[in-house]
Amino acid sequence: MSMNTTAGHGAARIAAAFHAGKPAFIPFMTAGYPAPEYTVDLALALQEAGASILELGVPYSDPLADGPTIQNASAQALAHGVTMERALELARDMRKAGVYIPVILFTYINPVLRFGPERLYDAMEKAEIDGILIPDLPFEEAEEINALGGKYGRPLISLVAPTSAQRVQMIAEQAQGFIYCVSSLGVTGVRSELREDITDFLAAVRRYAHVPVAVGFGISAPDQVAALAPHCDGVIVGSALLDTIRKAEPLLSQAETKQEGLAVVKKFVKLLQSGV
């Protein structure tokens, strides 16, 4: 499916992804993990398994918000030479191969500044990337990126955490695309239980947000997805998916078993959505 993405289309396509009658399923994958040659096939597999939006992580050596699973995935992708430039190339390859769902670039502010913010937005437009998420960019310091997001129609996705109660209204009211609610304190990673106050937190965010509200960090099981579904517009899964990809890597790495490995990933994604 080919798309001519011009200014404004990224924001519109993100909005459209949240109107399927149930919470959007938003998987996170690291560009180039477990190796660059698998990225396109994995993206297509996630789309086929029901993903509404894809978060594409740019490997980074100092990922402050990420736990061991995503750190290890980044380290492996970096060892394969995956830079910002290569991640953007992989995004372009995904589009050429038939990935049509919105793609959000997940990166940190240092790689953005090194690449050049305007240059990055121009490259995002060429790669048909619909938005960007920068977890270590403070809301108060995001003016330049927000301006570029408006210019190119590719919004900066805001994060809001349970610790920022006094800032929830301010962040939620100005959020673009969708708002990423951090379900638990600390870094990313699989957690066996959700915070007891998570529904109150999501209700507070939804009270002020004018865009869809998605929740991530630590979500790893169908019962967690089912419990969150009535209280949000989207569910983000990262570390648990990367763990599944890591286990499937021996299958993915052999031509004769690659489809079997992709089937393992798709089965996991469908299982996560089974309670919604």
C-alpha cells in the first residue's frame, strides 16, 4: 500500500489509527534488532498481527528510560552498525515493503541534536514516519521540536508519568498525536503487576487530553492489556515483545525457519490482544 505523505498527513494518520472500536495496539521494536535484515519482516509481521501503530526505536548507547531488555536490543543493533541514518533507511524499506500503519520514531534528544532537528524532520517526511517520541526531552524544552512537528505535520508525542500530577493538565492539554502515559515508575521492562492507582492516573490524563491516551511501560500479559483496555485508547508493548523476538532469533536467522520465527512473534502479539 503506497502513501504520499505530505505535511499534516502524519498527524491525521495517527488520529485515524485510534478509531477501530477498541484500543490501538502499539508495539515497540528496535531498528536493526536482532539484525537489520529482520526489521522489515518483523514490521510486516506486527502489522499482520493487528498492530495499529508501530514504534520504531533508534538504537542508542545511553537509553535513560529503557531497562535491560531494550538496552540489550540497542547494543546488539549498534553492533550491527545501525545509526539514525540506517534506522531511517529501514523505515523507508518498511514502507516500500508494504507497511502502511503509522510509524513513530522513538529516540533520544542527543541523537536528534547530532543529526540536526530540521534535517531529521525532513528525513522523517521522506521515510513516511508519522511522529516522534523523545523521552528525555523535557516538556518545557520542546518548543523547537514542537514547532517542527507543526511545520511537517509530524507531532512530538508527549509522555506523562504518575509522578507529574501537578503537570498532568499542562502536558495533556497541549499533547499532539497521542499522549504516552507511563504506567509505572522507573525504566521500561516487563512487570508482573500494574500500579494499583493506574486507572485513577489514566482518568486524570483523559480529563484534560484532547488526543488519544495510550499507556505503556511494563505491559507484558493479556490480562494486563484487558485490564487497561476500558481506561485508555491504546496499549504500548515493548520489552515483552523484544523478549519474544530474542527467543525467536534462532528461527529468524535461518532461511528455512524464518517464517516459523515470524509466526512466533505474531502469535504472541495476537495473544496479548486476545482479551480486548
